[in-house]
Amino acid sequence: MLDKPEIGSPCNGCGVCCVNTVCGSGSYALGLVTTWGEHAKGPCPALVDDGEKFVCGVMLRPNDWLKAARSPTTLRQAFGLLIGVGLGCDDSGDEPDETAQPKIDELTAIYMARHPVEQLRLAADIVMDRHPPKAQSYTAHILPSAKTMRHSMRH
């Protein structure tokens, strides 16, 4: 297994994050929990060991894992947005909370600055194959709040 990179460094496929805990987006999309942002215990059932590194099976073959009737490209884009692809490592690993948490908070702030909440909600709608309500605003029990999305990025 590869060594876990520093928080904020590019993902190297070590798999530590997905072996220990299923991400909040994956936990919900895969039906492992009933509330968005909750985390199932790892390892993630979609985690794939390609012999050199670990990769997300949802990103590889989204239609095998998600029920949404969308193109693989659309599902990859939406799910990738929700799990923070390209942001960098956000798993604290063995790093103490007092030093890890400020780094994770900084990553969360960068992520939220790049992606407006409405964009994240649309991505969630795509992944979960939901259509946004016509007359009502999004509700916390159906779609994640900004706070829940930030928390789900931590794992």
C-alpha cells in the first residue's frame, strides 16, 4: 500500500480514506446510510485495487454503482464534484486533530469557494436521479446543506 500523502497534497491512490470510512457522498449514493453526510464504516464496497493503487469504482464504472439513468460521463462529473476530486488528500490519517483540522478546514473553504451550493445540489440530484422540486426550495432531509457537504468532504 502507498503511503498516505499530506493533507492537501494530490491524491496518490493510497486508499487510506476509503479503507477506513466510506465518504459521505458514497455512503448515501450506495445506499449504505439513510441520511446524506453520514459515513458508513470502511472499506468502501466500490474501492478497487488495480494492483498499483486504489481507485474509486464509482468513478471508473458509475453505472455499475449508481441507479441514475445518466451517461457515465455525466455521473462521473457529478460524483467527482461531490467527493472533491482534484482538491487533494482530505484524510487526517494518523495526524493529530489539532494540526489536521485547520488543514481540512482550509481545503473545505477552497472547495466551497469553487463550488456554489446550488452546483453541489444539482450534482446530488444527478447522482441520486432526482428532479429538483418545482415550487419548494431544497430541504435538508433530501439534499445536503452546505455544512453537511463540508463535513462529508472530511472523509
